[in-house]
Amino acid sequence: MTPGRATPGRTGPGRDCALCPRLVAFRDELRRDFPLWHNAPVPSFGPENARLLIVGLAPGLKGANRTGRPFTGDYAGDLLYATLAKFGWASGKYVAGRDDGVWSTDTLMLKDVRITNAVRCLPPQNKPLPAEINVCRQFLSGELTALPKLRAILALGRVAHETILGTLGLKRSAYKFVHGALHDLPGGLTLADSYHCSRYNTNTGVLTPEMFEQVFAALRSHLTRT
């Protein structure tokens, strides 16, 4: 794979981004099999004046790859958006698609938080290759630059944690991934860690809803003080 470059100033790839050949081939296959799905890089969701950015790993097959919105359409989204609503970061009605509020005025909206992924395209078996993560890092860099009020970043999982550090030019050894940790980064940013809110993690007890909520409670308290 030859690393590509994003268009300067853009925070996300275009619909037909061709930077990662393996992901492009998988995307083309899904477009043939499921023509009504999104099947494209998934853009970030939430206001650009947010103080909190949540970074996941990559779109899920029947989740964001189908719906076109991060953490929408699978269990991870059910838990994430319910938790955001509980702590005042979301309002409206969440459904497993992008048509929240279509038949009412109860549109899902995020408040002071934005959601994105370390890798914008669906990888086979939900496992992006290191080279694909590195290529897509330019879009996370653009995302960070485009958020003028950013104060904290929540990494959902070790890969997101390490990708954020790499994007910021920081050493992994200085900020080890630990669920529930709050890391003070240079420049005034805070990096928070949580196990990914996937069904696998919750079914196996690696992450419970209570553990997940504790992370958001700590973030809410932290942002209130800063």
C-alpha cells in the first residue's frame, strides 16, 4: 500500500476515497451486494464547536457502514447514545438509522460532543491493517485541527488510543491505555480511555454499562472544572 494524502483542509475522505486498496475492494463488493447501504467513508457526527471528541475504531458492517453515521445501527450505538443522553450530551430520539426525527420533531442532536472513527471505512472482519490506520490518520489530524474548542478526547479501545497519540506525535509509552484513565496531554488536552462499547465486550463482562457511565461521569466533571 502506498500512503496517500488528503486534500488540504479537509477533515474527511470523499465518498470514493481510493487510498486503501483492500478497503476499496471490500467497499465495491458491498456496493454490489447491498446497493441501498451507505458503503462509503463515514463522516463525523456532531457540532464543530464541541469540547469533547469521541474516537472509535471503524464503522461496523451493519452499523455505520449501513447507515452512514458513526455508532448507528448496532449495539455499540445503543449503549453509546443512551449514555450520552444520560449525561446531557445528546437529546432527541435515537434509532438504529439516520432517520431520527423524520416523523416528529424529536431529532437526535449532540451537544458539545462530536463522534468519529480512527478508520473511516469498514475493514474486513472489523480489523483494519496498521497501514490503513496510518493512512487514515491524516483525517483524524484534520478533525482535531477543525475543532477550535476541543478540550478532551475519549478513545474507545486501545487502537483508537494509540491512533490519537500517533496523530498528536506523542509516545505510547508515556500514556498507556487503561480503562477509566484521564491523561493530561501537552497543550491542555485530556485523553480519556474506555474499553470499546461493542457487544462482545459487554457480553463477556469486559465492559459493563456502569463502567462505561463512570468514564462519562469523570469526563463531565473534568470539563465542568476546565
